[in-house]
Amino acid sequence: MTPPSSSKDKFFEKVINPYLPEVMKHPQAIKMREGVLHIRDVQGPKKTGSVEARLEVVEQDIFKCQRMVEHGLSANHSMITEFTRDQTMDGRSVKDIISNLNEPINFLQSQVYDLQNQVFEYEARFKGMSLAASCRTRGTCASTFDGEPLP
């Protein structure tokens, strides 16, 4: 086991993580007033009361935030339902119109895919035919064995 201040730890602190000392520093407040930079340490909250009382306050804050989120979600839901309910075109809802448009789009898309597959099949066939033609032996009029004409 290596001691805590080994060269490996120093290497990690200085080379791999050069910002570690900056992160480990106490937080500071920086303000510019009248052209002068003022830096002071940030004071944490004063701890008053027991741990249970402070946890109760934190718990109440969490519940308050949860209620705010729930109210926001329900407001969004009601706005969306109101918006979609009010959106009609020629006496039909926009949802019905879009779902009716999706059917011909899907049909046309399937036809495009079928045509692409046919093109690939034809290309493969023509490539096979051209390879077969290039691999064919030339016709000969005379025998290679004795040089006489073939029957």
C-alpha cells in the first residue's frame, strides 16, 4: 500500500486533474463595484435548531416543489387537451386528418421500398450476367490437341 502523499497521487493532482485545488477551495463571492474587484468567502447558512427541525424544513420545501411540478404538469395537460379539442378543420379534428394522411404515406413509402428492392435485384442479375459473359471461353475452330477443325 502506498502512502497518501505518494508520487502517483501528486501526478494525479497536478497532471491529470489540474483543477482539483480550485474545486477544493472554499467558495468565494466575486463582485465588481466602482471598478474594484471585491472577493470574499461565502458564508454558509447558520445552523439553528435541531437536526430534525432542519430536516422537517427541507422536507416541506421538497413537498412544495413537488406540488409546483404537479400543478405545472396538470396545467400543461389541460392546455394540450384544450388545444387539441379546439383544433378542427372542415368539421373533423386534426388528429383524424393526420391519421388519414398517414395511410397513403405508408402505402407510397412501401411502394418506394418495393421499387428499390427490384432495382437491387435487377442490378444483381445484370452483374451476374456480365460476370458470366466475361468468364466464358472463346469459341475455337480448331482442336488444341491436333490442330484439325472441330466436328
